[in-house]
Amino acid sequence: MAACGRSLLRLAVLTMLAAITLLVDPVVQGRGFASAQGVQNVPDDDPGMLAAYARAKATLPGFWERVARPEPGERFSVKLRYATRAGNDELIWANDPELNGDLVSAVIDNEPRDIEGLKIGDRVAVPVNRVVDWIIVRQGKMHGGFTIRALLPHMPPEEAAELRRMLAPE
């Protein structure tokens, strides 16, 4: 991998770790956090990511059941697909999702790179078919997060190990 590619991957991983730490660690919640936005680009036909999308879609009904009847201390996030100005897809994590018919409402949790008019903290409503992944944080562990799991083999070992510690067993 070229030096530039490794730098982008490292930045993406560090940003993801920071966002996940905010989601999982109740001590840092609510303090606000600003960081550089890292982006991990994967080919449209990446087998690991395609499998992650399929698994998230297949388990989404169970996710919505948990959202409707949360246990104390549980937190929820969804990863939403947006079309960019350039005509590509950008995936954005959003917190506190609510399902209302065929629409999902949630609060944007990372800074969009190429989506005009969208920013952290915005509450959005999008068609449910734009949900590509989900996370439930329960007792300090992340459940779901299939796209995160798919990226683990591409990460530096120490960063992948940190994420594995946060992930609940499948």
C-alpha cells in the first residue's frame, strides 16, 4: 500500500476509534469532540463489505425491535448511505435512530465530506433502505457494527485489537 493510502487508512481508523470511544465510553459522552474526518474508501464490489451490508440488512428487524424496547443504558446508531455531489456514496453514522414507517430519523454523528447542507448534530429523516449498518452499545460492548468488523483485517494490528476489545462476540 502506498504511503498516502496508509496515511488515509490510519486517519480513518483513528477517527473511527474516537467516534466509537464516544459511543461506548459513558465518561466521554456529552463533552463534544472535534477531529479530522478520516475516510476509508473500499471498492463497490469488496466481498467483505458486501457481506457486512447483507448481514446488517438481514438483522435490521431485530435491531428495530431493540430500539422500540431498549434496556437501561443501551445506545443505538445507524450508518446511512448518502449520495455525494460527485455522484458517489458516502456513509455517515447517526445516533438516536427512530423508525417511523419507511423513514428513519437520526442525529448525524460525523462530519460529511461531500454532502452539501449536512453537518454533525443535524436530525435527518431518510428512507429505511439507506441504513447499511447498525450498532447497539450494551454494557460497554458494541453489537452489530458489521462494516467495522469488515474493516478490521485492513487496519494496523494495534488499532484492530483496540476495536476488537470494544466489539461484542458475534
